[in-house]
Amino acid sequence: MARAWYLKSRPAGMPSLDNFELRSVELAPLTSGTIRVRNRWLSVDPYMRGRMNDVESYVPPFSLDAPLDGAAIGEVLESKAEGFAPGDLVSHRFGWRDEIVGPAHTFVKLGNSSVPPQTYLNTLGMIGATAYFGLLGVAAAKPGETLFVSAAAGAVGSAVVQIARLTGMTVIASAGGPEKCAYVKSLGADAVIDYKSEGDLQEKLAAVAKNGIDVYFDNVGGDHLDAALGVARQGARVAVCGMIDMYNGTEQVALRNLFRVISHRIRIEGFIVSDFSHRLDEFRAAMGRWVANEDVVGRETVMEGLESAPDAFLALFSGRNLGKMLVRLP
Amino acid sequence: MARAWYLKSRPAGMPSLDNFELRSVELAPLTSGTIRVRNRWLSVDPYMRGRMNDVESYVPPFSLDAPLDGAAIGEVLESKAEGFAPGDLVSHRFGWRDEIVGPAHTFVKLGNSSVPPQTYLNTLGMIGATAYFGLLGVAAAKPGETLFVSAAAGAVGSAVVQIARLTGMTVIASAGGPEKCAYVKSLGADAVIDYKSEGDLQEKLAAVAKNGIDVYFDNVGGDHLDAALGVARQGARVAVCGMIDMYNGTEQVALRNLFRVISHRIRIEGFIVSDFSHRLDEFRAAMGRWVANEDVVGRETVMEGLESAPDAFLALFSGRNLGKMLVRLP
């Protein structure tokens, strides 16, 4: 018997462990064209919170009658499909469980690579692509410009810091607490704001962004977005990647500086990484080189065992992760 | 002696008549290359409120030591400049006063035209260009799409309604009170929401925009922007032209629906009509034809006499205008 996490009930506001249930599941029989995969790495990501609501969005809501899903890396145990052999590592979407039998076409074989396989859940995967296309595509960031990025110690944020540095931008970042700030500084940020320290966020931002900012990469929303609008230069762009402070609440965002959208011709644009799937080759070439050269390094926070998956997910919302949050399975 | 309105003091919040002072001013001597002009029409516009604050913006703040300025149409009384003769009508920026002597190059002669001269302060001027470029440029509105426009009985809003209808869009508009709503309906809007009537604005908008909206032309900000975000379709664009409810306050805007920027890839973009000065020929050709054919009609609310200019300006913020607010001088 395999085991898989189900959503027992839809969270109202912040999720809790009570919303999740680990169940035994029957694996499908291994028929021709299918493979059996043992998961080694599971990804938990903030966007999954949105899928726990029963509302139409860019990805369908999680069903209460099926295991949760998400990105994962697994190892082939048995194969009745051409091109897959036991021991092969595969990338796929059947996360939140330990084993799966599925049609071979729903798995992508990882090539021989010098990088650890979980890198494909981080800088070489959706995380890296989100940072890359959000910064260079949506925000059209250019060398010489000044960037502000929030949640910069997180998976996407830390990739944004490094890509921006490689692009020749001045990088101002925010993170919560001294440890995270030191980490972001070590990635090459020119200035790091501890948003948990005393004082008004916009004043702290203005103090280090003396000439304002050209791009804000928003992972947070709320007061960070407002502070960014408050110091934005003429023609500034805001790429809205996430609003982690809104995923769990129904509260409203109060903005004091929204009128500056007019006076400073600011563009605010939301995006989803799949909007750029036609440009994945470009991403893989650029990021593959940076990762191989260790110009972009993806830090990981790892929790052990399938049992820890919901806690790993909840940890995203209390800031317990540095870099990418992953679950490792034996 | 001529007379001109000065800003006596900078308003905090909503301006009042006390902030203005009518003073006698000495006209400059009529030297070679200058003309003397008697103003016939003065424009008062919401953006002037921003210039009353002593802050850097896209236009410099009004000085307390010089007459207010703004768009105006006048008649040449005397000329020492080639190409200008008494009786010529000119468009210029020396509003808020009755007479002016200035260098000829700061005036533009109105050609022979079948339209009343004040049309150049309305549909054929900055108002029309703001509507045209905001809708077709910034928001990239397309035939078949659904538009929502706020303050649709105002100068810019009523032009937006008509241009959108000519473009083949479904037009949903909002205005305050039955008279204004009837006027907007007469312009060809498919549905008009009275935002002053009972009920939640977003619910009222959702009731008429059954399939959501593709474009929101924002003249208002606040709850209108939030309602628009709440019903915006995938890939919707918001052109932010004005936030009249923020010009006079320091209050914050509370948005419940901002997270939809991500899930629905919404673009919010502020603009200023002068961003499109390189495309003025295109505007003049298109709008000139529409105005000549009476496809776009610019309604006017006229106050009489230089003395009424501050009151005409204040009326913009209490919704006392239908269409373009103008001051007529004898």
C-alpha cells in the first residue's frame, strides 16, 4: 500500500494540520506503458494555498476526493514503458505521496546532470523560471536599474536577487530577521531591509533607495507593495508574483501610495510562470549555465519524511524556510 | 488692469474658496513678438488639485507667487507678432485670468473650424486625447471586449464611452444619480450603474458584467477600482487616469481584490496624456472625424465670469458637472 495526503477540509484563512489527512491508497496495476515511481523529493509551494479554496483560478482547486498533487522528483522502481528503467530519476506532478503508478508520458526523465536532482524543484525548475521571467519578462528589468524584491530569503526571492545581480542591477531586498538578512546579503544584495525590525517599512526602503526604485518584484503584497509604490521612480514596473500575506486571509490591502501609479506612470502586472512556457528553452540555457557556474545557488530547507509534508507547507506561511522548502522521502 | 486668480494657501484635503484670491495684475508691455489676448474660455480640471500640493510630480506645483495656469481659449486684441491679428482665436496655457500679454510662440492659433472654440478644451483637446490614448493605447482595448468606465458623465468618461462604442466594445459605465446615468445611457452605454444607489458596487457591476470585464478605465480609484478587479477577466487591463477620490485626502485605498492581479494576470497602468504627444496627429485625425460627424459629442457645464473659476474647480469634486466644466468670460 502507498500513502498519500488528502485535503480533509478546506481551510478558512490560515490552514492547520487538521485540514490534512494521510491515507493509504491502492496503487494502480502496472500495465503496459506505465511505470511505478518512488518519490524522493516533494515540493511544497505557496501557490498551493490558493488551490485549497473551492474557487475557479488559473489552476483547478484541489479535490477533496483525490490526493493532493504538486511537483516531485522520484525514482523508477518498475517499468513497463519504453525508455524508462529502474533507477531512472523522473520529474512529475504526483507529489504529496510516497509512490505512484502512472502513464510514462506524465513523467520527464532527468538527464545525466552534475546537479542534485532536487535542483529541478528549485532554481532549474518552476522556482527559477518564476524568478527569471518575472524579473526579465514581466518587469523588463534592465542593467543599471534599481530593484526591490521582497521575501528575498525565500526560494523565488533568492533567485531574483542573484539573477538581478548578474543582470547588473542594484539590488535592495527585504527579509525577516537577522539570519535571513545575512543570507540575502551573502547572495550579493546591495542592501537588505529587515522588515521585522522597528520602524516604518517605507522609511527604511527610502533610506537605502535614495534615488527610488525602477522595479519591484512582489512576493508579499500589502505594506511591501505600498512601500514600493511610495518610492517608485517614473516608469517603474511591479511584477506581482505572490501576495503571501493575502493567501490566508480575506482581509483587504490598504494602500496609501496607489495614486502614484498615475503621477509616476507605474505599471503593476500579475503573472504566472506558465505564461512563459514558450520561452522555457531560453530559461534553461541561461539558468543552466548560471547554476553550473554556481552564479545562482539555490538554498534548501528540508523536512524529512512524507509525514512532514503538511508541516513543511504550513512553514511557508510562518517564514520558517530559508530558500526552497522541500520534503525528502527515504 | 487685468485680474488673475492666485493660490493664497495650499489646501489640506478638500480645497475651499478661501484657498484662492483674485488679484489685479499689471500686464506686460506689448513689445515686438508679443500679443495681447482676452480669454473667452477657461478650463478647470481635476489634475490641478495635485499641483496645489508642494510636491514634485509630473507637472510642477503651482507657485503661491504667480497666477494659476491652465488651458484656455482667448481672442487676440492686439498683436505685435507676425501671423496674429486682432480677432484671431488662440489656444494657450494662461488660464485663470482675463487678459494676458505673452510671446506669440506660447499661443496656438485655432484654424477655421466649424466647431465652437471651447471644443478644443474638451473632445478635441486634452480631454479627448486622454480618453483616446488611455483606452486604445494604455489599455489596448479591442473590438468585442467589455469595458467598465467610472465617472462616465464627466468630461473624460463620457468621451471614453463614445470612443469605446465606436470601437465595437460592450460598454458598462458608472455615474452618480439618475440624471447623470440617463445622460451616459444616451451616449450609447450598454449598462449604467448608479454608484450612489443602494447596494454593493461590485455586486451591481457583476450583475451587468456577467462575463466579467476586459478593460477598466479608472477615473475614480477606491471602491470602483476594487470592484473592477473583482470582476476582471484573465488578461484584463486597467488604465488609471484619475483617482478623484484620492486627490483631496490622505486616506488609503482598501482593496479586497488585489490578489486577482496574479490569478487573472491583470495589468494596472497609470498614464498621463503627454506620454502620447508623439501620436497627437493620429488622435486629431480620428477624433476630428468623429467630432465633425457628431459621433463623439462633448457636453459642457458652463459657469459665467472669471469670479466663478474657483467654484467651478471645486464643483469637479462634488460631482456638479455633467461633461466638461468650463468658465466663460465676457
